Amino acid sequence: MALIGTYECKMDAKGRLILPQALRKQLLSYGGGNFILKRSVFENALELYPESEWQGVFSEVNKLNRFVRENAQFIRSFTAGVKIIEIEESGRLLVSKDLKGYAGLKKELVLVSCGNMIEIWDKKSYEKAIDISAEAFSALAEQVMGKKEEEDGV
């Protein structure tokens, strides 16, 4: 099941935010329970995974041979700051200081669904990240998705 939507919310000085109701309902459809919060690989943002989705992601990482230096470094960096969190009944969750600092999160946030996880951005950083012209996005879409047909042999 893919998570859907982009939502704005606020975070208090202690790092607490309340998930928007529509997003909370979607996350609960994964069975509730624990969630995994981690640094994004490519951006100064955070990623929030339902635990079941995280297991799939990490199973791929866990296949790497840890006796290869690059693999060990990747695993160390990939898992740096990973936290198991619970979403309170009220929909509130706490972002640790280290993750808050990594992503540069201030008061205004944007929560963006990305398939099986949610990205958590500082609003200003998110606006910069998506500031791409329609023409540039069109070229990127063709570059990324246009080759799929060739790979699939269609």
C-alpha cells in the first residue's frame, strides 16, 4: 500500500509534532505499532517507516558482506541515528535532538508521502528541494522513467 499526500504541520521546541489525521489513518493501516525514524540518504530530511516496511528495506542492506570496507561504512552511515518510535494515541511523535539537528527542522514542517515511507522536511528546505521548472522536471521524468520501457523489453 502506498502512502499518499503532502501535509504541513508544526513542531514544538521539544521536537514533538502531531501527525495530520489523514496521514495518521494511513499509517495505522500498516497495523500501528512501532515506526522507524532515520536520516534521509540524499537530503537533509528524515524518513519515517512503518516497522513492517523498514524490515523489507533493511533486509536488503543486511545482505551486504560486512567484511567489505565500503559495505561496512555504508551500513554504519545508513543506520546512523536510526530510532524506533511510537506514535502516541493523539498522533504525536517525538523527534530526537540529533535527528532534528541533522534535518535542520524548525517549527514549520512538511510531511511528504513517498510510497512506503514519509519524508519529514523543514518547510523552507522542502520548498527549495522542489523548486524545479516544469521543463527540468519533464526532462528528469523522461531520464528516470523513460528508460524503464527499454529495461522491461517493451
